[in-house]
Amino acid sequence: MPDIEIIDLNPENIADYGVCGYKDFKKHLELRRKIDWFKEYYSKGLRIKVIFSREGGYQGMLEYIPGKYAHRPVDAEGYMFIHCIFVGFKNEFKGKGYASSLIEECIKDAKEANMQGVAVVTRNGSFMAKKDIFLKKGFVPVDEAEPDFELLVLKFNPEADDPKFKNMSLDTEKYGEGLTVIRSAQCPYSVKNVDAILKTARDKLKIKANLIDLESSDEAQHVPCAFGTFCIIYNGKVISHHPISNTRFENIMRKIIQ
């Protein structure tokens, strides 16, 4: 079994370890944006814990923040909120209980902070953890959102109000006609492909295109997609709930406008 340690990232060491597979500060704009965002929210309780192996290097992470600052369209104040979790760039690090250990770290911190519990958004689709690992830890579903998102909670106080999704349908209407890409530095994958998507929209498809960079947790809590930190809207309808390639975008749009 590989030697493993859980490392707490902070503003001083985050550039040494990187995030989500991005390691080169000079090369990756995604990493630079993420680090700036991390430094902004660290003082508000944002934490990233990394699974690190001396043999395999960076092999997973868990990111969480007090629900007041969650970058998802949820009402989760009073709860610790998990943004994302993954383990195992290499297969030998999967299925070893490391994800469970990371979640335990979050639960411990939430209890020490006198939170009501821990909440997380899961989904069956891409770019977000499935609910199985959380169900095993005692989380239960309390809300759902289209197309395949669920909000789960582990309560410390049974009398506390459940967290819930905000009414995302009210936010879709304000984007009007044309294409809108919404993103946040919370998700480093929100940088890649966006310039190409906007160029394809304007030059090849001849449609109006707009980019919105979310500047705060409040803005992220008022987007029309449960993913929170990335979505693509066309004529008032969400056409992608997570980051996609330019090729995937063009294929989606060709089917819509044919």
C-alpha cells in the first residue's frame, strides 16, 4: 500500500501542490485563477485537503466551505458544504478508502465549527461525485434538480432545517436571446475551451455570445444550473451543465439550430 498523507492546503503552500491536476503555475491560467480564488475565500473558511503519496504524488482532493459561501445555487447556511471530491489519478490509489478519510476530515472540521451538518451536491452525470460514497457515510438526499443533481446532507442536529436548492428557473429568464457562458474560478476546468466556444458561436454559428465571470459566492448561488460554477445557456435554456469541449458545443448547437 502506498505511503499516503492528507495535506491541508493554505495560501503559502497551494502553489507547491497545485489543484485538480494543474501543477504548473506559469503554464496554467486555470491554476493561477484557482489560487487567487482560494486565497480570497480561505479566510472565510474554505479548505482544500489533498491526498499525497511520496510514490505517486498528488492523488486526490476534497474542497469544502461554510454553506454561506457555497458556490452552488443552494440555501445551506449553517452547514459545511462540499464543493468537490475525487481520488485516484492512478488506479492503484482507487478503492483504498481515501475518499472516506477525506470526508471524515470535513465532518470533523464541521463539528469543531459547530455547524448543523455537512451538505453536498452529487449527480449521475459528469464533473461531480456520485452519491454512493456519501450514502455510505450516512448522508441522505433532501432535494433534487434537473437533470440529475441531488442535494445530500449529514445532519448533526436533527432539528435543523434541511438545506435546499434555490429556485433556478427564475434565473434563466434574465439571459435572453443568444449564447451565455457562465463560469467561476472555483472550477479550474471552467477556463479551458471557453475562448474557442465563444469564437465558434460568433464566427461560425453567427450568434450573439456573452461571457459572465462570477465574482462572488452570491452570484454563484443565483445561476440557473445546479453545477453552480459553469453552465452554457442558449435562448434562455441551459444546454450544458458542466464544462465541455468546443467540438461538443458545436455538435449540441448544430442539433439545436439545424
